[in-house]
Amino acid sequence: MIVKFKKNLFLYVLLAASLGAAAGALVWALLRIMNLGIELVWHTIPHYVGNEVIYTIAVCLLGGLLIGLWQKKFGIYPEELEEVMHELRTTGTYPYSRIPVLSVAALLPLIFGGCLGPEAGLTGIIVGLCCWVGDRLKYKGREIREIAEAGMAATLGVIFASPFVGIAFNYESEAAKETEEELTESEKAALKKLKKLVYIMAVAGGLGAMKLLGTVFGGGSGIPRFGRDVDITVDDWKWFIAVFAAGLIAGLIYAIAHKITVMIGDKLINHRVISCMLAGLCLAVIGLISPWTMFSGEHQMGELMEVWQNETAAGLVLITVLKLVLVNLCIDLGWKGGHIFPVIFSGVSMGFAMAMIIGIEPVFAVAVTTAALCGYIMRKPVMVIGVLLLCFPVTVIIPLAAAAYLGSIIPVPFERKEA
């Protein structure tokens, strides 16, 4: 199989770049639809509605109703990233007949204000598309898997505007290790070299398409960036353990909330409409308490960077806790989606709270707290570093990387179940 990959390397690279470009274009289109839907539901229509409380509750309940009816008819989608990769690795394909269903299932929770990221739904769609192309080209087994994983790498790279995120996810994924056990050490080394080239070309194609479409038509994705470099002092480093611990405490809150929401979700698994409407009600109530908790947090992060000093430390901690609870409520009660963006936002909020309490450099506090929280929850330190370096200046790479790695090796009492 390795020899076959080498003989057809140019074809795989060309196909990976083409599929990456197609993935980037499709992700751009779906995100564009999502943003237009959010603009309509949460900005245009409210101008004609007098009561914000009634409108918010009504919209979230309507969203829950539509999501529940969709899941009752088609199944509980979209699946999380590890679930998509596990199915791809164990079956050799991902059903592309699901693409229309996945597209609607991915967009509905995001448009109706769900505390979710878009990565879970979009990667399932792109992997299905890659498998469809692979079948048309009569590829089999590992060939389809590698092309589909290249598409996944491109999708994550486009969503986070980082060329390293998708590649890091594939290499750090537990599912990615399953089928490599059948290879010898020399074959594993050769396959990794081939994968790097194919993944890089796929990501380049995806980012290129996203950049072109964004330039011409507008739209796009990515995490807001702190706009200044900082000098890390000894006084900042003295507080490393304290701000790192704050990230871990936030991670523990996430884990406990997940344990509780899974139990609730399991009891309602056969009652999709009730479960999804309950999630909508929770979203509305918590969102009315703190509007920061709704949506993925990507755009709100940039706003929080500007106004965080107008908040209190207790208020920022409350935002963190509510956001971490709400993302679990959404996912486990049926508003399916990703958790990466909400978790990053929560880390930023907690970091600003710690900076306010202790009085240290805010960028240092936010970088360490966010990296610790993300490393603790995601268990993929390289991916975390790749994502967060798009947000923070390179001058904080050492504390950021240390926090991400240390967070990833500390045991989690209630880990999110991965397929």
C-alpha cells in the first residue's frame, strides 16, 4: 500500500489540493449562510419586536422544535470530530448520502444561537464529500481514508484560519492510531511523510479558496487576535501556577457539567423534540442572564478584548461558568455541534478575570488560562498551540505551550465520551 501511494504521489497531491479548495469553498458558503441566518434571526427581525425576553425565548424554543423534528426524522447529527474519524477509520468510508441532512443539522443550532462551534458539522460534510469523490475514482480502503482525512485537515484549517490545526488534530487523534497498528515501523514512518505532503496541499488549497472567496464576496472565519506583543516579566511568571490552576478549575467545571448533562441527555434520548426544546429553553434563559454565553464566542471574543475592563472579575467568572455549562447542555440535549470555540472564549473570560484579580499582564494571564483549559479538555496540546498562536503574540509561546501540555496530561475525572 505504501508503494502504491508513492507511485501515485503526484495524483494524490493534486487531488488533495483540489479537494482542499472545494472544502474551503463549501465551508465559506455554509458559514456565509450561517451568518446571514444569524443576522436575520437576531438582528433584522428583532427591530420589529418589542419584547426582547419573549422574542429570545420564542426563537430558542422554535429552534429546539425544528432541531428536534429534524433529528426525529433523520437521526442525531452532526457527529463530533472523533466520531467522524472513528467511523472513517473503522469502515473505510463515511456515508455521503448524509450530506444534505448534515448541512441542515449543522446550520440549525448555529443560526438559532446555540453555544456551539461549526467544526463538528462541517467536517462531517467535507469527509462525506471526499469519500464520494474517492468512490467515483474507484479508490479503496486506506486511499479513501487518507484523502478524506486530508479534507478534514483542510476544513479545520479553514475554520480556524490556521494551517496547522487540521494536521495536528489528525496526528493527535486516538482514532488516527487505530489502523496504523497493522504497519511496520518503517511503513509508519514512510506513511507519515506522505501524509504531511498530502495534508499540507489540502490545507493550502482550502485556505486559498477561503481567502479568495472572502476577498471577493466577504465573510470568513478565524479567531480574533490580541493586537500587541507583550514582555513577560518575572512578576508574571510568579503567577503562572495560579492562572494555570484557574484554567484547570474551569476545565473541571466543564467536566462536571458534561457528566450531568450526559445523564439528562441519556434519559431523553428517545424524546428528541422534548430534549431539543429543553436545550433551547436553557439557552434562552442563560442567554438572557448573560448574552455573552450565546453563539460560538468567536466574534464575541474580539468584543470582550475591547470591553473586559468594564466587567467585574466576578462577572467574568460567571460568564465562564455559564458558557461551559451551556455548551454541554446544548450538545448533550441535542443541539449538536463543536465545543472548541466556546471553550476558547471561556478561557479568555477566565483569563481576564485572573488578570483583574491579580493585576498581571492580561495577555499572559489569558494565554495561560486559555491554553490550560483547552489542553485539559481537548487532550491535544499541539492542536491547542496551533489554534491559540493565531490569537496570541509569539512572545507568549513558552507559557502558552507549557500550559497546553501540562493541562493535557492532568487526568480528567469525567472525560467527554469519544467514539
